[in-house]
Amino acid sequence: MVKNDLQKGEIKVWDLFIRFFHWTLVLSFVSAYLTSQSGMQNTHVLIGYLVGVLIAARLIWGKTGSSYARFSNFLYRPGVVFEYLDSIRKGHPVRYLGHNPAGGMMVLVLLLFLTFTTLSGLVVEAVIEFDGPLLGMFSGVSDEAAYAVRELHEWLVNGLLVLISLHILGVVLASRQHKENLVRAMITGRKLK
């Protein structure tokens, strides 16, 4: 009998929290982007709060979660990341069960951008909409500074669109190079050993 419903030759890599976090974050980002473009400001703000909660939970899980979810398992020194990127260019990258060095760096950069996007959104809510949990902290902000924060928020979102495109490209490339379906792995949590 195969343990934990795993097929022979498979290993559990992504736990339920990581898969829930990943796909909820994907849906939340898409929803936040679409609602910002369609004038659904209240919905956009609520989704922003959800993204903030997801990020906080991921930061905690990155310290206390399962082995492959821990930051210590997939954050590498910059030299290791560049060596890995060079091995991709040469067509012979080492396969990792968890995030490879480039994927780990992308997780870190995405989380940083999402954190700053969420924080700048909270500030915009306080200084332009005169609402939200940070309202009392930014009472003396000039109109010029308020609109600069809104521009920063928009710039961060555009940066996220570029990063997400690179992330998807990396997933496709790694799936091809290692002959495995990484999207399936993020759905089932399982990868071949």
C-alpha cells in the first residue's frame, strides 16, 4: 500500500497551506487588478486586505511550516542563483524538489513587491480616500506626497505584472527542462522523486 495516497515514485513537496496560499494569491491579485481598473474601489480594498493577510501568513509559514515551505530551504546566496541561471542558459540545470535557486529568489522578490504594494495601498487609502487603518498616521501629508504614493502603488503593480510574467516563463522553462508539470505539482502537492 502506498503511503498518504502518493503514487509510486512521487513525493509530497507542497503542503496544503502552500497550495492554498499560492492559488488564493493568484486569484486575489487578478481580482485586485481587475477591480482597480473597473472602479470597484471597495472590493479592491477588501482584496488588498486579504493579500496582506496572505503575505503575513506566508511569512510565518516560511519560518514554521513544512520543510519545502521554509525560506531556509530555498533562499540561496546570490552567487548560487547566478550559477543556477547560467546552468539554465547552458541547458543543464540541476533539478530541485522544492524551489530551485532562481525560483526561490523569485518568491522573495514577489513577496517583497506584494508587501510594498499592499502597504502603499494602505497609505493611499489613508491619504487619498481618508479611510482605513492607517488614517490617523498620515493626517499631515501633502496632496503632492499623497499622489506620489499612489504613483508608487501603480508602479509596484506594473512591476508585479513583469515579475509574474517572468515567474510563469520560469515555470514553463523548468517544466520543459526537467520534463515535469510544475503547475500540476502546485495543484496536487506532489512531484516525481
